[in-house]
Amino acid sequence: MIVVMKRGATPEQIAHMIERVESLGLKPHPIYGTERTVIAAIGEKRDEHRQSLESGAGVEEVVPILAPYKVASLEVKPEPTVVRAGSLAVGDSHIGMIAGPCSVESESQTLATARAVKAAGATALRGGAFKPRTSPYSFQGLKEKGLEILAAAREETGLAVVTEVIAETDVALVARYADVLQIGARNMQNYRLLEAVGESGKPVLLKRAPAATLDELLLAAEYILNMGNPNVMLCERGIRTFEAHTRFTLPLASVPWLHQRTHLPVVVDPSHGTGHTNLVTAMAMAAVAAGADGLIVEVHPDPETALSDGYQSLTFEQFETLMHRCHAIAGAMGRQIASNDRPL
């Protein structure tokens, strides 16, 4: 349930109600909005405490949360969440552009890509240091060396680093180097990993699994939010269907559907969602038109020689074209792509 505080409720009244929720054996999640504060009370046997909480000083009303996902719901926080990490801002009026190679292969490859995507207007650098691959014989990433290369790219360009963490035991290591922890599609329902990144306090980019429903995606986000980490971005990267003309099917209707149910920002991955370089730009434009709060795009200096996902990676020139076209779509929709030069 939600304890809705009155406009003008004092910090002391808010603190008292947080303590009161805890004393009833419930977990409080205070959310400080622009006009008022609400406290989500999460736990079993919530309804029997409703009248007790309604009598608290500074309380306007106590209402049940109907959605199965509690803290992610618009019922708890009607204002859009903006996730910030260094040069990256995603949500509300901010359209964040995350770009870079699928895998960190070398320092020269990563630095060249970072320079190019920043020049084109990207606001964050993506790159995999730990790579979960279908085959155990495929390139698995440079691991900590890859993280060091990403940190060097951030040092030179100022771009925030977005990179995947694939194991609970690696969270502390990756968090030392990364600005945003990515949870890949394979790990969307790895609940111990979700709790670990929640405890890290780092912003999280949570990708939808190829067979997951949107409700399951939101409940996965709830694991992170429930650990006290409010900085979660949802990522639509395509689902598996009977279609064979693309790597996955990219259902862009998920973007407005999610916006109608959650305050969390929604990022779209047109690279994995299509699996074909010649489709990425069109679907990136469509995602912006559908209301996406950000894009995550694979870019490589020489896609033909990429160690992973070269067939869906853009060249520097192609990414520059994507950025120009997405700016045009954003403008037509009355929106604006965030600048990497704007202080946050």
C-alpha cells in the first residue's frame, strides 16, 4: 500500500511514518516527488494496518497498490524517473544515446569507438568486458582488462561507461569501473544477481529476456528497486517469435505500454532487436517516435572483423547518420536528444 503524505508534510512527520511502517514489519520505500512524498509499504498483511497508518500526522490517505510490481508502479510515483550517471541522463525529457562495441577487444578499438560516438553525439559508451556467449568456445571478453580499457576511454572522452555484469561475484569488481551496470537478457530472472546490483547502488540497465512478458520484466526490476536502488532503466531488446527475417522481433508497442504503467525510463536496443546492420537505423528512429527514453546501439570501427555481433554493428559513418535521423524524429515529436556537452 501507499502512504500518501500531505503537501507540506514536515521532514519529522515523514521520518515518523517511515519508522511507523517499519514497526509494523513492513519495508518502507519513501519516494520524494516534486509536490509530495509517498511511502510505499511493502510486505505481507499490509491491508490490516491501513487504518493505523491513516491516523498518522501529516498523512493524507493510505491506498492499496493494485499492480503486482509495487515500487515500479505509477501508482507509487506518477512522475517519470530520470536516471543519471555521469554524462548520461535517461528519462522524462532526456533521450540518452548509448553506443559502442559489443565486446571490448583492444584499447585502440575501444578508444577509437569512444571518440567517434562522442563526436556523433552519444551520451554514454557501451562495451562488454564479460561476455556471456551461447557457445563456450566463443570469445568471452577481456574481463578486468576490458574494464580498465573502458575506464581509460571514460577518462579521455568523459562518456559514462555502461557494461554488463554476468555473475553475483563480479558485481563489486564491475561497479568499481562502470557507471551503469547492465543486466543482460540471459540474466533478467537471475534474482540473486538482481539483488546484488540493487545493493551496489549503481544505476542499472535491465534487459528484457527473449521469452519474458512485460509483467515479468517489471517484476525483475522490482527486485532491484526493493533493495533500495531507484535508478533502473528498462531495456526492450526484442523477443523470440516464429519470424526468421530478423534475429529477434522488436515489439515497439512495449514502449508506450510500459510508460502507461511505470515511472521507470525505457531504453530500446535496435541492434539485438533486429540483428542486421541495415535495419538498425530505421528501428532506432521508430523507437524514438514511439517514445523511447534512450537507445543502446552497437558500433565498431570495422564490423567485418568484430569478435562478436559484427553483423549488427554500425560503422562510425552509419552511427552518425543514425544520430542525424533520430534528432530529426525527436524534433518532429517535440522532444530532444540529450547532449553530451550539457552539464548534468
